[in-house]
Amino acid sequence: MTRSELQRFGAVLAVSVIAVVLHFAGTSGQIVFFVAAVALAALAWALAEATEQAGESAGPRASALLNATFGNLPEVVIVVLAIRAGLDDIARASIIGSVIGNIMLVLGLSLVIGGWRNGVQSFTEKVAAINSSMLALGVAGLGLPTLFAALEHDPNATELLSRWTGGALVVVYAAYLYYSFQQPALRDPGEPGGVRWSRAQALALLTAAAVGTGVVSEVLVDSIKPTVEALGVPRPFVGLVIVPFVGNVAEHFSAVRLAYRNRLDFAMGIAYGSGIQIVLVASAVAVLAGVVVGNPLTLVFDPFQLAALAAAALGSTLIARGGETNWLEGLQLLTIYLVVSVAVWLR
């Protein structure tokens, strides 16, 4: 590990400690929220770096498992803590926001930057088609309990259906991982640098970053209510836009960097993979967390948010066709994301 890397991790630790200290010192909520958001974004970067190095030193299959496990950790932790704090609307909105953020914002920005630099970019159509179909499944999985609740008006039945749906989505996600691992590995020239840390260093920093993420996420969630009250920020906007952006910032950077270097298969893999994991797994985790903390959560979502999710799935399906893409298609995704964000602010 280089000296500059140690300095960057030291800065991550420092801003995380500052967020915790400000929280316990009773500092105003909006200041704590801002510092905690910066700290969480920094921890997301640290998780991404540590995960990459742990995977490099352990081999490709371990790398895939580590990325699946830790890539969405900040978002999942925030969802669980929001449920425990009684912020069910924030929890639900952050699930939808994480998916549309990955598919519209991360993928869109990747296609714009990559296409602007490299022209028309190609990707493996078969892999992209499978990923887009999994997102469509997620839309159905979250949409059906919402439709059922609108027609049935039986809270107990809706809660039971949500649990069954969450369990079914997790099973399908496990099957998706198994199927993906059976396919031939994508060709990739790789990048210079490779393994820079020992396995012990990578795992130690991965553990530290994961623990820090849990602590800072709790600080962030605790500061949401006073921040909303002080600044007048709409709660849906916090859940749908701000929280997912903070948790996904490392993926934003990684995907855009890969697309810029014309490694589009892997850039799309980050965006699609993260979105699929959130919609299939985080929703089930949310239902389970509600049971554990005594605040049952159903998979009944705001219709507008579901419409935004459906738009993301449709956009990903259209892009997955043909095996080629360009910067204009990325701009189209970004435009939809901007419209959704403005609409959520105005509601």
C-alpha cells in the first residue's frame, strides 16, 4: 500500500470521526447530515477500493462475491436503519432511488462520457439482455404487491404477500448469480496496477470500512428528520435522490472511468449488477428488517416512484438491444433521471 493511499484512507477516517463527534455533540441536524453524507461517500469509495484489492488477491470468483456483498452495503444499511427509525417512506424511496440512480444516472453518465471519447461502443448483448430482464422482474416484484394493496385493502394479506415476494426475489437472485458464474468470463485487457495490497491489508481495510459505514449511516439517518424540517427538503427527494447518490458515489466513479477507457461491458456490469441487487435483495432485506425491529414493512410503493422504476427498466431494455450504444442514448437516460428528480422535488 502506497503512502498516498494511506493518506486518503486517513482522510476518510478523519471525516467519519468528525461526523460522529458532531452528532454526539448535538450539532444542528443539517450540518451533521452534510458531514455524514460526505463521510459516507468517502467510505463508499474506501469500500470499493478495498473490495477491488481483496478480489484481485483472492481470484475472480471471490472478487464477484465480494462486489455483490459490499458494493451496495451503504444503501442496504441505510434502508435497515431507516426502517428501525420509523422512516418507512425514506426506506422505500431509497430502494427505488438506488435502482434508477444506477440505471439512469450511472449508466447514462457512463454512456455519455464513454461515447463522447470513444464513439460508438460495443458490448455483449446477451449479458445485457439478461440483466435488463432481471430488472423487469424486479419491477413486477415490487409492482404486484402495490397493485394488490390497492385492490384488496387487507393489510395482513398485503404484508404476507410482501414477505412471499421478498423471498421469491432472493431465490431468483441466487439463481441469477449461479447462472452468471457458469457463463464464460468476459474478455478484458485489464488495467495496469493489479494487486497493490496484501490480502490481509485488503480484508482489514474492508472490515474497517464496513464497520465505519454502519456507524456513519446511523448518524446520517438520525439527522434526516431535523434536516428536512430545517431546510424544507421534501422527504421523497431525500430518499429517492440524495441518499442513493451518496451511497452510490463510488459506483458512479468506477463505471464512468471504465466507460471512458472503453471497457463498456464492465461499466454496464457495475450499473446493472448494482441495480439488480438492490431491487431483488434489498427489498427482501427491508421486509425482513421490518419484522426483526417490530415495524413491519410492506412492498407497497408510491405509484410515481414505481413509474420511475419502470422507466429505468424500459430504458435499460432498449439500450441492451443491438450490442452497440452511443453518447446520445446516455443523454436520454440522464434526461429522464433529471425529470424524475425535479418531479419528486415538486411533489
